[in-house]
Amino acid sequence: MVDREDINTENLDDWWLRRHSSTTASESLESRVGNYEKKLIIEALEHTSGNQTKAANLLGTTKRIIQYKVKKYGINFRKYDQKTLSRQ
């Protein structure tokens, strides 16, 4: 245990590492944010039957951003298109 007078950045770093060691240490913040972002986009595409414009509006962004993220994360937006599903 550390006395209040002995708290410094080294102690805080150790505390933080111990506190967060239960999460995947190798998974970076960028990776976690990316996974969450991908999940949100997929949910929006499911809700809008694969319509990227409507998904963008739902998420408060632009169609262009959604198109970029769909490509970045390798999301098959056509998978959520109800017209495509009904033809199969």
C-alpha cells in the first residue's frame, strides 16, 4: 500500500496496469474503438436493410464516411439488403 504522500506517476502506472490487466493487454485502444465502431455500423446496416445513406443518418455521419468504414472493416453491406435476401 502506498501512503498518500508517496503517490507518483510510477505508482499510478503500476496501479493502472493491475486494474486493467483483466482486459486483453495486447488489444489497443484503437483496436477496441474500431471493433465497437464496426459493431455500430453493422447494427445500423441491419436496421436499414443495408442502406448506407440511412445508416449514415442513423449514426449522425455521412454516407461517404460509412462507405470508407465499410471498406476499412471489410463489411459486406449487401448481406443486410432485404431485396438481395429475398432473391436468394
